[in-house]
Amino acid sequence: MTEVSPLQWVKSTYSDNGGTCVEWSPSYANATGIVPLRDSKRADGPVLRVSTAAFAGLVVGLKARNLGTI
């Protein structure tokens, strides 16, 4: 797999919810099809890497939960 370095992290648009912050790297996702995710409060902590399909499903699920449909 081609490594995109350094990762350019972007905060979730939902990060202003009292400290629960998620960051992801869209440039890495576009280049590799893998979406890296991390806790913005732990920049040196673990990185979860999921497929773009899994990430899309996560976003859909979270949006549905926020709308009270799941």
C-alpha cells in the first residue's frame, strides 16, 4: 500500500459537542481507500483504519442516531 505522509488530520464537524472529538485524514482516504480515525485529544494515540465503505456506514448510522431513527 502506498503511504501518504504525513497524514493531514481534519476534525469532525461534530467536534463541538463537549469534548468528544474525532479526526480523520481525507487525503489518505482518497489516496488509499482506507480512512484513518483518531481521538483528537490523543494525537499520539492509536489510529483506527477502516475501509471507505465501513466509514460511510458509520457516518450514516451516526446521522440516523442523531435524528432519532435508530
